[in-house]
Amino acid sequence: MKRMTLIYTDRTMSFQLSRTGFFLTIALIGLTTLSGCGKSQPASEPLSAASSANKPATISVDSATAGTISGVVSLKGQPPKMKPLDMTADPGCPTAPQPAEVVVANAGKLANVFVYVKEGLPQGTFAVPKDPVVLDQKGCRYIPHIVGIMAAQPLKITNTDTADHNIHDMPSNNKAFNESQMPTDKPITKTFANAEMMIPVQCNQHPWMRAYINVMTNPYFAVSAADGSFEIKNLPPGEYTIAAVHEKFGEQTMKVKVAPQETVKAPFVYSAAVQ
């Protein structure tokens, strides 16, 4: 075999490589590179496994042992007198004076109170419903006035009025939106990424229109009805702090213990004098 001599020269040194030695060097470099790449793949597997291990488990509630919290929200004293709403500026709105809905009390019972489990739930995540929560614009009002929804659950906004509306939410922990919606428009669908209480929603065209959205990471919440009643079902047995929130009268909390298959009564009483 003929010998080929490669000469490397600088000011102080030189060396020679035979043709055979040259290709052997190249081969060794390639093997070293492949060996290094092969070692990097298994290193990522424990990270992936650790990531899966740290992911909170989805909570499954045994319906055979689940309990319920129910109650009535009352208002002690005379509710504040609210000035009737004049909506006649828009021909698409009711022409007769409309009652204000900031405080809705009927025979001492308080509606539109958001009641939820504040503390005590097991660690983990809860399945998010696929069905949307509907917020309608009807009679130049938002219906319902108080909304409860889970994070990532769809919010379907509709307009059943003959008037044009504008939906403008003002969150502090979620992405805001501000969109117009005519009666002929398709529903607008939104989602909220983060938990947040009492997000105000207003219509820029009708300043009296107001709603509040409560974004939760669990399904344990309710809104008191016209008779003040509420019910939170399918709750795992345990000790909980539940809270009631009203836009004008603020928040109250109460500790309860739910035994298997038990229905616990949790009455809340607000004072009309506290505003």
C-alpha cells in the first residue's frame, strides 16, 4: 500500500500521519460522537416519568358515600330601596320601569349569592364539564346575574334580545374580552384559564347591565335561588370551609363536617344594615 504523508506545520512543530492512521482517527471521532448521542436519550426518560408522577391525579368521588351541603341565604332587616331602571333609551329594551337586581330579596330570602367550598377538598384535579354554561342577554339584562363555571369550561354567550349588545368582562387574573353581539349573531364562546372570583361583566351600550362570573377549579358551588335556597351535591366526606359571596353584602364563611351520605344544613344570614 502506498503511503501518503500529511504534513502539519507551524512555527515550532510538525507531525506526520499515514493514510491508514488518518482514517482510523476519523473513525474514532465518529464513534465517540455516536456514543455521546446514545447516552443523552435515556437521561430524558426519568424527567418524563417524574413529570407524570408530579401531575395531580383526577379525583373520582364515590357516589355511594358522597354527601350534600344545602341551605338558605336570608337577609335580616329591610333590603335597601333600589331605583327602578329606565331602559327606554333603546327601543329594543323594555319600555316599562324595571326593578334593579343588585339586591334581590323575597320575604327575607336573598337570591344571587354565590356559595362555594373554599377549603378542605382533597388534592388533585376535577374533571371539567364539556357542556357550556350559558350567559344570555334577555330583556336588556344578563341572565343569570351570577355565573359559576369551572376553569377551561366553555362559556356560551347568547343574545335573545332585539337590541344590540356588547359583552365586556374585566378580570384581573384572566384574559379580558370586549365584543359586540347583534341579535342575529352566532353565540360567542369563551373560556377562562385561571380561578377568579366575581369577574364583572358589563354592556358598554347599556350601563345598567351587569353580571359576575366566578371561575372555579372544582364543581362544588351553587347560586342561591329567588327563595334563597342552594345545594352542593356529590361532595366527598370531610371537613370543609364554605363561603357565601354577595356583590353588595360581601363574604361569609362557615365550617361544616360532611359524613358519608349526609346532608348538612348551612344557613347564611346577612344583615341589611351592613353594606
